[in-house]
Amino acid sequence: MLSLTRTIAHPTLARTYAGRAVASLHTLPDLPYAYNALEPYISEEIMRLHHQKHHQTYVNGLNAAEEAMSKAETPKKKISIQPALKFNGGGHINHSLFWKNLSPPDKDGGKLESGTLKSAIENDFGSVEAFKKTMNAKTAAVQGSGWGWLGYNTATKKLEIVTTPNQDPLLVYKPLIGIDIWEHAYYLQYKNVKGDYLSAIWNVINFKEAERRLEEVAKSL
Ligand SMILES: [Fe+2]
């Protein structure tokens, strides 16, 4: 999974260990829109901090964990590094997906046109409104920090709503839409009212990107 989001190797960013390149450094991806482009639903202040500080910290932590792992010589040492790899690697994967599954309200944000995704949602949840209601309820119920996901179950070929704690990435299903329910994603604007954040975010969800992910996985089966 990590290799899927590994950034393109840059010659000056390759690390070496014992004279050989062991991995390329991960880097913070650019946002596909301006920091203020999701207003009024997600403020510029949140987007700047979320992207430049929080996501950057996961990128730095992942690079440090991978470097430590490459130098670890015993199973015990490798095992001790795994939690940092999982946390920071998951943070990088999840946020990289998250930025792309948002879009400004005057572009693709909030618009679910007729097509593969809308049909699948209506088949599996009854209606788009019922889907949003269930996804918001399950995401709001995450205890502590975590993520709510619309995922595609490749075994049943159905959409499912699932949550993951902390920065655990969605590994079992193909993630189509992820909603960050860490306080850093909403607190500066919505304070403790998670429900308002979850209602507002649908105005900037990029359903076109979710549909692209669905069609990509369907093609690969
Ligand atoms: Fe986040």
C-alpha cells in the first residue's frame, strides 16, 4: 500500500545507506486548489495548517521511520519502528487521498451527477441522502481521532461505509471517499460541533474523483 503513494523518486532526494539507495523521500503533495478555495465550508486557516503543518509532519515522520527501518538490524528493532511507520505512513496516505476527494464548491465540489457512482450509492444505500446520513452518523461515532470512509468491497462488489481509528489507512476496501474526523480538520471553524462540519463537507466532496476511483477498481477486477 505504501508503494502506491510513494512520491516519484527525485535524484536529490534519494537516501543512501551503506552506499546504496534504499528509498526515495516522500514529499508533501501540492493541493489541487487554493487554500481558500473550499470556503465557506472549510476555512483557509484550517486548510493551511492541515496541509502545511499536519500533513508535512506525517511526511517527515514517515521518512524518518523508513530511514530507521532501513538501518534496523534486528527483528526487535524493526518491530519497535512499526508503530511509527503505520501512523505516519497512514497519515500520508490518508491525507493524500483526502485533498483529492475535496473540490471547490464552484468546481466539482458537492456535485454528484448521474453515473456509475450515483447508481451504486442508490443501489446500496437507497438514496444519496440516506447514504450521507449514514456516513455522517458512523463518522461522528468515531471515538477519539480517525476517518470515515466510503469504500468498495471487491468481494461483494458493493459500497460500504467503514471507519478506521487514528491514521490507519483503509486496506481491506478500495477507498472512494475519506472524511478526516481528527479535531485538526474542523475545530478552528466548527469547534466541538462535529455534526456541522460533517454536514458542510458534502458541499466540497469531489464525487467525480470518487467515481474515477470506483471505475478504476471495477476495471481491475
Ligand atoms: Fe488530518
